Amino acid sequence: KQEVTQIPAALSVPEGENLVLNCSFTDSAIYNLQWFRQDPGKGLTSLLLIQSSQREQTSGRLNASLDKSSGRSTLYIAASQPGDSATYLCAVCNNNDMRFGAGTRLTVKP
Amino acid sequence: EPEVTQTPSHQVTQMGQEVILRCVPISNHLYFYWYRQILGQKVEFLVSFYNNEISEKSEIFDDQFSVERPDGSNFTLKIRSTKLEDSAMYFCASRRDRRNTGELFFGEGSRLTVL
């Protein structure tokens, strides 16, 4: 059974700092990996989707990498802003469902 | 931009009552999903639906749960007799591309509170 782990569980940084969020998964036979953002009490907003054949994806200040063989993905956020404060979820797709990590709760202080 | 919409945003019900949560997936999407998130816990897969039938379901999705696509636009989750532990945020999601490769889009969720 796929297990997804995200480290750290919470992170607090000053505005402007670059940061890395980590995601690891136990079953490397994935189809894709998706990073989401969740604001308190809200739904999940898709940030980046990486197919199993890809190594990374970029969108604006966000860059996600995937190392399928080692079961790891990272989400890099450049020049963080207070508006980036949210919980970031990693989800991996094996069969016809996605397994989620518990998320990293990010706080960016002005 | 097309989005997945869910109603109601919040429902409070008494234990033992039936609840129907509604979703309108993105119009050209073919694969539909329900997930739930108990407060403070991980997002958990419940069920996937394609071509008017369930594709996969988790161990959570027992006989108390059912899904239906009653028309060309709505996708519903029914909980037949709610329990206290059904209190959670329920998310609907949809995907356009063939299974497993496309981006998954989520709605804003329906918060269910069972008293």
C-alpha cells in the first residue's frame, strides 16, 4: 500500500526566503505526482503535475522535482511571500486513486 | 476558468439521517472522484467513477455510501445513515484525460457535520 510522507509538518520562514518542501513515497510505480495548495477550510488548488516520465515542472516561482526511483519529490518556492502561507499537499497516483501526504503547513512572515 | 462546484458548502445533520452531497464536475471531464478529509487528518480516497460505474473504491466506501450520475452534469455522493465519524470535509474531483495521467481538479468541498 502506498504511503506518502511530507517533511516538515510545519515551516515558518521570513518573507523573501527560498524554501523546499519534501515528499516521499514508498511505491515508486507511480503514474504521476501532483502538488496542491490548501488554504484553511478551503478546497485543494492544483499547483503542479509531474508525470512519471518527467523530472521536474515549473510554474512561476514554483519548481517541483521528481526522483521516482528513490521515491522523492520536492517543491521549491522562490522568494516566498506572505500570500504563500497555506498547507501544501503532495499526492501520488498509482492506480485509479491518489494517495495524499499529511501536508506541510507553511507560514511566511512579513 | 472551468471549475468543479459542490453543494452544499456546509450541511449539519442528525445521526442516522441520509445525506446527499452534490457535485458538478468540469464539463468535458470523464473521470470523477470523491475524497474526504476528517479535520486535522489526511485527504482520503473514497471512490472513482467512470462510464457510469464505479471504477475503484476504498475500504472506507462501505454499503452506507453510494454514488450516482443522475444526469449529464451532476455527480452525487449519498450517505444512507450518517454516523458521527462521517463528519468531515468531502471533496469532489474530476479528471479529463485517460485514467492516471491527467491533472486532478478539486471542488471547494462540502463540510458535513453529524450531530
